[in-house]
Amino acid sequence: MSQAHFDQAAATWDADPTRMGMSKAFATAIVATVPLQAAWSAMEYGCGTATLSFLLAGKLGKITAADASPGMIEQVHRKVVAGGIANVQPRLLDLTDAPPPGERFDVIFCAMALHHVADIASLAAKFAALLLPGGWLAIADLHAEDGSFHPDVAVPHHGFEPEELAAVFAAAGLTGLAWRTVHELERHGRRYPLFLLTGRRPDVSRCDLCGDLLPCPL
């Protein structure tokens, strides 16, 4: 799907009640799995209208709600103003072709966005670099499907085998990776299972040259 598609869909994105149900299921699963703290900084990447960020806003500190679609980010701005939610901060950001932000985060979450990204390994490495030591990553997405979820548009991935996706994030340096199915989404007369994959950046730093725990002699 192109950026133009999401820009065009942004104004009516929240009108689909199935999206709210899905976001609530993801929020419940994240709260049950990740020990969120009110002082934590967070980023939701590929946030769309940031429904998930707003659901988690009361349990976190500053949340950067990032998306590559200006139309979606405009809707996030509108929701922030309407709801007076000061700790959700919209940001136009495409990590596939732009430098990452300078700050680091205690938790990064990404819901139903990863199957739109062609180079998963590159994005996984960027997520790992954006996490503080000990930080958490939470990825919610489709189980592998036959392409019927997006019948009219091309996407790079028709969902994922969670074990294979976990291996990509393990290669990026995350540990403690685990997943579970957390929701079923009804679409086109079918039901599609969705999973939550979580992992952590190790809470110790290693030298970029030799891999030893810091400090090292190099």
C-alpha cells in the first residue's frame, strides 16, 4: 500500500469498529506481557491514528506516535487536541528511508504495520538500536495468510510465521523473544489470527567492535 492510500484513508480510519476491537486486544496483551511504567518513554511506529498509543497513554510517560503518512499524523494531532492528551506526541517518520530520531525508548510497539515493510531485518536493527538497555519491543501482526487479507493491493508480506519473525529480531540482538496469538480479526468474511511478539534489548552494553561486555580494552 502506498503512502497516498493511507493519507486518503486517514479521515475515516477510526470509523471501522473492528480496528478498535483489535487495538484493545493488543493493548490488553501488551499490558499483560510488558511491565509498563509511568516514567517510561515509548514509541509506536506505524501508528496510523495512534489508537493503541491512546489506549496505553495512562500507563506510560511520553509516547512518540510515529507514522510515514502525513494524513495519519494529522488525525493524531486532532485526537491529541480533542482529548487533551499531552503525553502522546505525533511525529512524521519513515524509518525505511530517514535517519532514526536521536532519543532512545524504554518500549517500542508496532501494530499491523510490519507486513507493509519490505526489509524487516533492517527495521529490526533500527528498532534494537532505538531501545534503551533493557528496553522492550512489542510487535503485533498477522499470522501467515494466503494473501486474501489484502486482496486488492500489494504488500511485501502476507503475515508472518512468528518463529521466523522472532529469529529476525534475535539476529538484531533482542533476547527473551516470545509470542502468542491474542486476537482474531474478521475481514472479507474470514477470520485472521493475530499474534503479539515481544522481546528485550539486553540490559548490558556490548562493544560494537568485539562484542564483549563494556568496558572493553578496544
